[in-house]
Amino acid sequence: GQNIDQPTEMTATEGAIVQINCTYQTSGFNGLFWYQQHAGEAPTFLSYNVLDGLEEKGRFSSFLSRSKGYSYLLLKELQMKDSASYLCAVRDFTSGGYNKLIFGAGTRLAVHP
Amino acid sequence: EAQVTQNPRYLITVTGKKLTVTCSQNMNHEYMSWYRQDPGLGLRQIYYSMNVEVTDKGDVPEGYKVSRKEKRNFPLILESPSPNQTSLYFCASTREGTETQYFGPGTRLLVL
């Protein structure tokens, strides 16, 4: 089957670094996404990894290890506006094709002063 | 402005009364999807479409229908809504060959 696990909640201090982990089990892995979702709003795309390694994009970086079924999202120099839910999602080819995304339940991050 | 729009944004209805939630994108994207989001369960895909007249079931299609008669529109139809369809619904679109999925603002549905 398919399973995506990520912590439910995390807290961090403004200016610090936080790492949000995601582990997954799928039979036809074809890419991993991270989305940010502020309360009451739509998710917005943050990053996409399909090969092993680290992808850096400004203050946000995303890492993937396909052999371990593991990814993390790293947020540096945290700002209050980074308080949001962070959704890990996996694209699984065996589930019906290109556009089939399976989401984790999300990690709610609270940044405090 | 490039965007995905959904209507209505909020809807309260009663069990069994057919309803349609519209979704429209102005980016000429090929792929469109519908999701529902429930506390503790995250986003679950209901249906998706890879192009006009091409649709397929997601993880939770029961009780829903979709159509894709035009590239820009992808309505979600609830023929006979039930209380367990109370949820937050998102439409999304993606250009073929790219990875970025653009989400609409969401429709909050309450079925009494």
C-alpha cells in the first residue's frame, strides 16, 4: 500500500533552523513534493525532488533518499510568516499515472519570537 | 493574472440536494484535479483529468462525479450529498511536463 508519515506538530524559534521529516512507502515512486499551507488558504508549491540529494531554494531546502523512503524540508532563518502547515506528497505511478499525488497529513509548524 | 478559481467558496446544503462546485483555470493547463481536505487526513485526491474528456478516479471518488468538456473547466458534481462529504475542497491544475501544481482558493462545504 501507500503510506506517508510526517510529524503532526513542531515548534521553533524565529531565526532558527527547523527540519521537517517525511517517510513514505509506495510501490511506484516518481517524485516527492513539499507544499506550504497557511491556515484557511490553498497549498502553495515549495519544492520537487525526483533524484537523491539536496535541492536548495533560498531559505528552503529539500532532501530525498529514495533507498530509505525519506525526505526532509529544511527551513533556515525562520520568520514568523513561516508558521504554516507543510505537506509532503508523493507521486505514485502505479496508482494510475502522472498526476496521482498522495499527501501526508501535514506538519503544523509554529514559529515563536 | 494566472489563477485557478472555484465557486462557490462556501456552501451549506442539505442531504440529497444535488450540487456542483465549479473550477476554472486560465493557464491552459492540461492536468486538473479535485481534492478534499479533512483534519488529520490531509489532502485526498477525488478525481483527476489529464485533458479534455479524459478523467480518472483518485483515492476517494465515491459519491462524486466530474466532467472535462472544456480544457479550462473541471466541475465537481455531488449528485446526492451526504454529511460525510462535509469538507474543504480544492481544485488544482498543472501544465503538462511541469511539476508545479496550482491550487484554487478552496470551497468549504457543509452538508446537513
